[in-house]
Amino acid sequence: MLVVDDDETVRDLVTFKLQMAGFRTITAADGCTALTLVAESRPDLVVLDIAMPGMDGLSVCYRMHADPATAAIPVIMLSGMATDTDIDLAFVSGAEEYLSKPVNPGELVRRVSWLLPPRH
């Protein structure tokens, strides 16, 4: 699974919680790197921040779902923005789930588990 967030603290926390729940993770700090990693490693799922410098998470998600090779990879969006418009944009771009920041780690693990059972 790929965890993408420009905030290192958030990225590390999300990665740690997912690894403790039995998921293998790789990380990226920006949208361009995320797209490269998605194309190269084909993660089972992407946890994706929306607000990032350069390419934002909405663009990453849209591009992933526009490419037949990566369109089936589920995306969970994370964002500090939680208006109805923000949430709608995340789903229109192709996200399967949306979680507001600060992220409740238990809720994140539950949502990931619904989309992707852990491998041991």
C-alpha cells in the first residue's frame, strides 16, 4: 500500500498504524512521486492526502483512475478540508473513501481493512 502525504508527521503516523495492523507500506511526499510509485509498484491501495504542493491528491487520484493499468487501485483520501464540496470532489476524482484530518488511526485501519484485508 502507498501512503502519500507532504506532512512527514502524518505520513509516519499513518504508515506506523497500518504496519502495526499487518499492512506493508511504501511512502511518497508528493503527487508526482506518488504517480511514479503507483505505475512502478502497483500498490493494492493508496492512502492519499488532498492538499499537497505541486500535484494535489485529487489530480493524482483522477490520473490513476484514467489509466486502465491503475484504475482498479482503491484510494482513501485524507484531508483537513471537509466541506461537502471537498468530499464530493474526492469521490468524483475516483476515491473510494474519505477521511477528515486529524485522522483517527483506528477508523483508518477499519476503512483500509474493508477495502483490503491484511496479509500476514
